[in-house]
Amino acid sequence: RLPEAQDMCGRITLEVGPIDDGMRRVELAAQLEPALRPTSLLARARMYALLGDWAACDRLFEEQPRDDAARNLYWINLARVTLWKRDADRAKRLRQELQSQSFAMKVVVDALLGVIETGEPSKMLVDELVLRGKPGKAMRRASYFCQIRAEGMAFHGMHAETIAALVEADALHVVDIVWLDRCPLFAETLELIRPVSWS
């Protein structure tokens, strides 16, 4: 169907560019099919964060989805952009709000927010992300968790571990190129990342 096709094309375009076209497509998909609105909002919020427009990003996170699957995506993406911004105060507030929530990824989100709040690594979180990013899982999903692990390593300034997680994601052939170029966590390791040959 046209809305689903627009949404898929838009989300893929947001990973490889051009960004403006991807934003237009996911917004159009949501207009054509209201059920796609939650994923459209999250895709655009995430992109605004990568572009450094935190005000626009925050506005799109104001609307929490009611659907369980969409709530998973909402919270993991909200935790990720909070990690990108290194916002410990916000992480603390979100952990308090999280207590009244119920969704499948809650333990992972709480652990990620805990890392941001305390600045301390979480072995449990790393182990969970390694498990979820193993080859043999759905490739896009496995790569997604490898990329989150890379973000966590970059947050702690662990350059070699950051690159190792990115190489694992690359081996799955589903690396988000726009994210790789723009994620603010990678600023310190960018010179180390750029020589890596991506597929």
C-alpha cells in the first residue's frame, strides 16, 4: 500500500540521505495513514536530534503513543537522544516517569537511562545489547542493537569498543550512514572511525 511504501522509503532515506526527502516521505505517510503517525514522529524527532535541533526533537516527543509496540520505540529512542545529549538531569526525570510505564524494553531503557544519570557503565546493559545484536537475529534489528552498544561505548570514551560495535553492525550490512556521520557521541572518535571501510 502507498502509505506503508512511503514510510519505508522515508525511513531508509533518513538513513542514507537526502534527509529532506526522507522527512517529507515519513510525514506524508502519516498523513495518508494515521496509524503510522507514532513511527513518523519518532523518525523525525530522531533526525532533528541528529541535526542538532533539540527544541524540534523535544516537541515531537511530547506525544506518547498508546500502542505497546510503539511505546517500545518511543522510550528507546527517547533514551538514545538523551544519551546523545549527555543529559543526566533529564535521564533522572525519565527514570522516575518510567516506573509507571509497562513495555517489553523497559529493563533496557532503564539501564540506558541509568548509565546517563550516573555516568557509570552497566555490564548488564552491554550483555543485553550483545545478546540482542548477535548474528542470526533479524539483521536490521541486530544492527540496531549493535549501534546502541556503539553509542554507549562512545559515551564512556571507549574508542576501540565503539569501533568494534560499529564493525559488527557493518557486518550485518544495515548501517545507518546519516546517524554514523552525525551522532554527537562520535565526535571524539570520528578520526578513528572514518578510516574504517564501510560496506
